[in-house]
Amino acid sequence: MKNPNKNYDSLKLNPSHFLMIWFGITILTGATLLNLPFASVDGNSIGFIDALFTSASAVCVTGLIVVNTATQWTLFGKIVILILIQIGGLGIMTMATLIAFLLGRRITLKDRLLIREELNATTLQGIVLLTKRVLLMTIGIEAVGALFLSFTFTKELGMIKGIWFSIFHAVSAFCNAGFDITGNSLVDYSGDVIVNITVMMLIVLGGIGFYVVMEVLRERRFRYFSLHTKLVLIITFILIVSGALLVLIMEYNNPETLGVLNIKDKIMASFFQSITPRTAGFNTIDTAGLGYSTSLLMIIFMFVGGSPGSTAGGIKTTTTGIILISTYRLIMGYEDVEILQKRIDAKTTIRALSVATISLLLVSVVTIILSITEINSGFTFHDILFEVTSAFGTVGLSRGLTPNLSNLGRVLITFTMFIGRIGPLTIAFAIAQGQDKNKGNYRYPIGKILVG
């Protein structure tokens, strides 16, 4: 007799593959559209490699660019990029679910499994309702962000163009994409309080995760939050404040960055520069002008990234928190890993270590390869490491290397952006599924190995 659960079981093990395929298809579709002659201002095809790079950067909400977004693309090209950013930020299946809602189509079990994978949810229960709330919350936050940005952009650019700029940058900021159509990121607005605070808030809200935002709005009091939400908020706060303080100290007198600003703008730019490496990609000061110590700090922040279930990349704040706390507990001689009066199981710790290790290996390998392929680019190893980490963390900050990459270099960075957007999440679920799948009927005796 045919097993009715056979198809379900096989599907349950492979949602990650479906997501990778659909992300790949979306990137190729975007590249095809951007490669059309009327997508470029000069009326000529940009070339498939550059179109592919731009499409991957948009879908992976990275923001690295090989051409200036403001001057290269027509309105059609910019709209394509904006749509790709929104799809990449929300996720392929979330957008597909929106279309299904509009068409009145039923959400199947296959769809629910893919949505769970994409939103980093732990259960299928209420997954469709969660998706609806994610969509409504995204539209609401981006609309409010666009409204505040319009106070500056409409005054400067006129009503129609100002609203267009406001919508584009609100979506780009919330999705942590970092694409801009000003031509110089937000450097010209380093002293504009409304633009800075609005963009920073959009980046943070997009980076802490949909689940965290909804739980904060629902519970409102810190003591009622789940352990996940508490950990995300605590680590995010620590990273933002410590990062801003370190940037202010290290760049205070640097004439290429904070040195030319007044004290108010120095503080605001420091906070902005602390928030934006968490996968956003905007900048209000010259990234290439940062000192090596500050640049190294940015590399660390880019590698950490945002939080699970968000529009951000990186290994995630919770992964970093679990690794650091586990290390501390081990050094202090504790047997269990405990966080805020909760015990973390060994599986979670192993997953965190695995994601961080694989991510570190990826960044290291791509950096080594680019150090060979881009040897004649005139950029240092530090610049290359910065670029690769930015691509993996889907950040979009660069020290000027991106437009000077060789074709092979652009393909490698495209691959790194894709893995950065898909990889850590996919790896985490693959490990979780594999641990249950590969349990044997017996266990080998413990072997002792010296460590350290």
C-alpha cells in the first residue's frame, strides 16, 4: 500500500532547495530585465555580468554596485531594482503568498513549509496569519518611513520626485538593502536629523526581525518577551551603543570622516555608522576614508549582521550571543549554557558554532581567491576582506573595490551575496533536520582529545 506520508516526508527535508532555486530564478529574471537596452540611460545593454551582479545585490538586499544606481538606470531600471529589493527583503515565498491572497488561491502544505523555512519560524501553526502580519507590518513601516523622508526630499526635489525618492529609500532602508538614487548614498544628508533618524529606525526595525517587532508591539513589557526577543534586543542595543562610541573615539579627528563635522553631526554620524554595517549599506561619511581600526570594527559588525527572521544578513545576533555566552560559561566552569534564567540545549549551541564556522570558512576562501584574481586592482588585502565580508553579510558597504572588480571577481562576489542571503539560514535548518535524520541505533564510546 502506498504510504500517504511519503511525499510529505520528502518535501519536509527539502524546502531549502526550493528557496535556493526560486531565489536563483528571481535573480536571473531581474538580470534579464536590467540587461535590456531601455533599462540603461545611454540606451545600451549594460552587459549580463553587471546586470546579474546588480540583480543579485538587490535580491540579496546587499547594495554593492558596479555602476552608479542614480545615473546608470532609467526609471524602468530603478523600478525593477526596487521590486527586487522588496522581494528579497520580504522573501520569495512571502511575496508569492501575497499574490495568492490577491488571487484567492489556497495556501498549500508545500507553501507553508517554504514560508516556515524563509521566515525562520519553528512551527507551521499560524504560519499564514504570521505571513499576513509580516506583509501588513512591512507596508505600514515603509509607508511611515517614506512619509518622514518626504519632509526633506519633497522640499528639495519637488513633490513627485521627492515622493519617489522617499519611497525608494524607505523600502531600501527597511529591507536593509542600502541602494540609493541620490548618487552619493546619504553623505549629503549627514546633518539632516529627520533623514538620519528615519533611516536608522528603518534599518533597526528591518534588522531585528518581524517576529521581534510583532512581539514587542503585542507584549510591550520587557519581562513578558520571549528569550529570543530579549536576546535580540539586548545584543542589538549593545552593538549599536558600543559601536557608536568606538567610531566616535577612533574617527573624531579624522579629516576624511568625522573630523570636518560639528559635535552634533559627529555623534549622529557615529550612531549611523554603527547601525549601517548591520547589513544596511547606507553611509553618511566616506567609508573608504575610515581608519583601519574602524574598518576592522565594521568588518566584525558586518559578519555579525542582523537577527533571524529579518531582512538582514550575517551570522545573526543570536548566533553571536550564544557563542560568546557558551564560551564564557565554559571558561567559568559551568556545565550548562544559561541565558536570562533559561538553559540553552546543546543542539542550539552546536548549530550556532556550525553556522559561524562555515560562514568564516566561506569568507576566508573567497578573500584568498580574490587576493589572487584582483592582485592588479591596486587595492589592499584589507579592502578585499572588507568587500567579501560586506557581500556575505549582505551589507553593501565598500572601500571602492566593487566597480574595479574583474569579471571573475564580480562573479565571486555575486556568489558570496547569494550564499550570504541563503546560506546561514539554510545551513541551520539542514543541520537541524540532519540531526534527527541521522540518529543511529548505537553510539560509539567517548574518545578523549586535547583541545587548546
